[in-house]
Amino acid sequence: MSLLDLLWPLYRREAPRLLVALGLGLVTLFAGIALLGISGWFLTAAALTTAGMAFNLFGPSSLIRGLSLLRILARYGERIAGHDATLALLAGLRGDVFARLLARIPLGRLPDEAGGAMAHGDLVSRLTADIDQLESLFVVGVGPLVNGLLAALALGVALALLLPSALLPVLFALALAIIGVPLLLLLLARRPARAVARLGALLRGAVIEAIESRDDLRAFGRTALAQARFEQAAVELGRARRRLALSGALAGAAMQALTAGALLAVLLLGTRALSSGAITGPLLVGLLLGTLASFEAVAAILRGVARFGPAAAAAERLAGLLDAPAAIVAEPHPLSLPNSLDIAFEAVHFAYEPGRPALSGLTLKIGCGERVALTGPSGSGKSTLFALILRLHDPDSGRVLLGGIDLKCADPDEIHAAVAVLEQDAPLFMGSVRDNLLIGNPRCGDAALWAMLEAVQMADLVAALPGGLDAFVGETGHTLSAGQARRLCLARTLLSPAPILLLDEPTASIDPALEQAIFEALPRLTAGRTLVVATHAPPAMLKDFNRKLHLCAQGALEIA
Ligand SMILES: Nc1ncnc2c1ncn2[C@@H]1O[C@H](COP(=O)(O)OP(=O)(O)OP(=O)(O)O)[C@@H](O)[C@H]1O
């Protein structure tokens, strides 16, 4: 999908407001040109007219007042309509891109300049700064372009009627101003604009990385390294911005020179026409000021084009993101899952990267309602097995089935309703204890939440927090210890009504006494449901499980 495919429906939705903004922009522009032209003509005519001669002051002066008022009102309306529509457009675009991004996670390699998998900061950049850049596509792009073209047309018509001798040189200057200089600017700005977008993302990435790893950086005495990386990116960004500004300045100077050239042509050829009596003095002054105002409108195209470079670079980066293949493609006519959901792996091969299999030829079956402990050395594929049951990835070969249905044929929403997971690095979200628990089951009342907190030995702690269930646990749960955050995430998963529960290292960071208590509580908390726990806990703690599966590189070996 190209960015235009994404933008087009949004533009269509906002078309009425965008058209109003465009119309009001035109009124503003022509009121401005007429104001300048008529003022010049009026002042000159008034100066040339002797006091005793009849001169209608009232008509032109009220016209000037009227035009000034019209210009102010039209500009005000244009700003409101244009920005309103643009903000709605950006909000819609951000929502659409975010939804598409979620469908593509985990992202593979993208065709970005760095050539590697995308960093966290880069993704944030694409969703925020890059989308903001697209604002210029309408507000400083389309609007000024239409205005500039119409202003040039109006000037051409006025010259053709009133001063035909100046038409050709002014048209030449206009052609250069509308086509030549913007093209030159596009060419000059292309590379620095891309560099600015890329380095801006790098800088944001450096900040995010440094903040996330601040404690380790401090502990290892490597803060200077993070500082140096940030400064290096900032210096390079500064250089790219300077190159971008320089190309804009060069194009601006060229535009000024063209304006001066056109004014000179109108002045010289107009003076000649004045002496031959073809036009009057006030008309010449009016034409000169009209030329000035028209070139000002044309120069606005350049400002739009100057912003177009960064907007095009941002659009390229967004398109790169949107064109990434979806991690999972849903079946258009999925099969419904049955009530009895046994899990089966049939000769499953899966590798995150070619040549490095995470699961090779895995075959296993877990019956409905079974409690299974999954053990195995680090890297043997326990988390990968969970990811395949959730259909976060598809196997390279073989099949994963739920209730006899190949997951590739099932509805992803049904799979996710049937399977709840506690991931190894499950996050706590910004919000209260209650908000975090209700993610597992929004229908739970306070009594059920407290009962589950009791089961994971967190009730006393939460009761002691200011606000209890309403206590704020902060971004990534930083107000809790690692073990406490882990138990809150475990409670969240156990609250889910899903008939299959997958717990990946549920007792990581938890002391042995609590670990023992949690393993003892699991059969009661998960009664009647399928439970698979990936764990490195000692065998003595796993006595309540129906089966233990030991995973090794070649597949699953069952231990009695
Ligand atoms: N996102 C990923 N990209 C590339 N390789 C990965 C990714 N996640 C896991 N792997 C690789 O797949 C293999 C299986 O990893 P997995 O996390 O499933 O093992 P695990 O048994 O859960 O390990 P642990 O007990 O340490 O959690 C490992 O060799 C690992 O390096």
C-alpha cells in the first residue's frame, strides 16, 4: 500500500473543509493583490490630481477598506478551516498507520537507509515526527500552489490587457519562478531532507535508548559513551539541517532576483507606454504593485516546496513501514474453533532467521484441561512454542492445531480469545493496579480482583498502596519491584477467562517461598482449563502437573 492509498480516503473525508480553506485562501490572495494594486493606483491618482479638480475619493477609499476587511476575515477563516481539516487528517492518518503497524509487528527488515531491523526510536519517529511533516502537504503545499498559479494567471491576463509589451518577459520570469526554481530546490533539498529525517530518528532513538538503559550505563561508567553518541547524532543533524536551509536560501535568493527582474521589466516597458500615452501613471503604479503581490503569492509555492522535501522523505519512510509484509495474514473465511481445544504440533519447523532453527520437527499433543510443565535449556524454544500457539508467527513447515483446526485457517480473534499468555517480558501499562488487572478480563469486579491478588500474594501490598486498586503503577510499572510487577502480570493473565493459559516463567524474579506458594495455587486457579507453564523451577515444585515436557533442539521429549 502506498502512502497515497492511505491519504486519499482521508483527504476525501476532509474534502469539504479543505475546499473551504482553499477558497478562502484564494479570496485572501486576490483581496491582497487588489488591495495593493488599487492602493497604488489610488495614491498616485490622488497625488497627481490637483485639489481643485473633481476626484472621487469616496469610492476607492471605501473599496480599500472593504478589501482590507475581506482579507482579514478570509485569512482568519482559511486558517481555521485549513488547520482544522489538517489536524483531523493527521489524527486519522496516525490512527491508520498505528493500526497497520500493530498488524506488522514483529517487523522484519525494512527498506530503510540503515538497512537493518528498525529500532524502537525509529518507529516512534515514524509515527510522530514523520506524520507531522505531512501536514505541509496541504497547508503549505497544495494551497499555495493553487494560489500561486492563479495569481500568475491573473497577472498574465492583466498585463495582456493593459501592458502587452511586458507580458513576455514577465511570463518568462513567472515560468522560472513556478517551475525552474522549485525544481532546483527539490533537487538540492532531496538528499539533505532525507538525511534530516534519518538523523532526527537516530537522535530520538539515542535518547530513548539512553533513558531505557540509564542504570546500566551509570553502573558500567558508560554515560560518556551515550553522551558522545547523542552529540555525534546532534552534530550530524545540525549539518544536514544547515545544508537543507542553504538550499532553501539559494532558491529564495533566485526568487527575489526573478521578482526584481519582472518589476524592472514592468517599470521600463510601462514607462515607455506611459510616455506614449498607452497607459496612465496611476495604472502603471497599480501594475507594479500588482506584479509585486503576484510574485509574493508565487514565492509561497517555494516555501511549500522547501517543506515538500522533508515531507517527501517522511512519506518515503512511512511508505516503507506500510509496505512491510504483515506478520500474519488472516484467512478471509476462517473456520470456527470447537469447544474442546486440545493443542497439537505436527512436525513443526520454525526459524526466526534462515539457517538458525528455533524448533525443528516438533511433534506434541496437549490434551484439553491438561496441566503441563515445559522445561528445557535456555534457547530450546519454549517461548517460541507459545508464540506459535498464539499464531504470532506461522511455522515454516508442519502445522499447529487448536481443537483439530490448523491455526492458519482459524480466526485470529478467536485464537486470542481462547489463549491467554503471560510473556517473559510482559509489561505493566501506565495506569492503576485495577487498569492493569482488567486488561485480563474487563468484566471482573473488585472482589474477583482482590481474590486473585490474594492468590498471587499481592493483596497486602496493594492494600497498603495509597488508593489500593486505584494506585498508579507508572510506566512499565516502575513503582513496583520486578517480582511484584511479575506477580501483577501473572494475576492479569490468570483473570482471563481463556480456556488455555500459557505462562512463560511465571515465577521469574520471585523468591523460592513465594514461588512454591504460587505453584501450589496454580491447580486451583486454573481448574478445568489447559495450563502450560514454561519454567526453570526445580522439579520438586512441579509435582502438581499432569505431565512434564522437556524441550531440546530436536523436539519434545516426554519425561515420566
Ligand atoms: N525475535 C527473535 N529473533 C531471532 N531469534 C530469536 C528470536 N527470539 C528467539 N530467537 C532464537 O530462537 C531460539 C529459541 O528461543 P526461545 O526464546 O524460544 O527459547 P526459550 O527456550 O524460551 O529460552 P529461555 O528459557 O531462555 O527463555 C533461540 O536460539 C533464540 O536465539
